[in-house]
Amino acid sequence: MKTINKLVSAFFLLAITLIHAQSTPPNPIGGGGGGNGTGAPSSPIDMYVYGLGIIAVMFIAFFTKKYSGKKI
């Protein structure tokens, strides 16, 4: 298996793990979310996370191409 395939597989495994970590647990009481007061938003995701993920994939591709030609 080539290096890029291993990196892509690891990236998708990490992404799926993070997606499952973002899901909310079931409500044991049942019913709606009619609570009093203010609370944290259900999924506080910052838009910078997506940009940093894209940049990370670009760096992985760049360095993989750079070092694959040297055959260390």
C-alpha cells in the first residue's frame, strides 16, 4: 500500500472519529429541550477548523511528493 493511501485512510479514520465525538448523547429523561436559562450551543464548530484541515492535507501531499523523489 502506498504512503499516500495510508495517509488518506488515517485522515478519514480520524475525521469519522471526530464526527462521532460531536454527536450528542441521547436524552435519558425523554422529551424536548425546553430548559430554562442559557446554555452552550449544541455544536460549537469554528470555521477555522475546516480551513486548517484543508491546509494540513495540502501540506501532506506537498511533503509526500517532495520526499518521494529522494528515495531516502
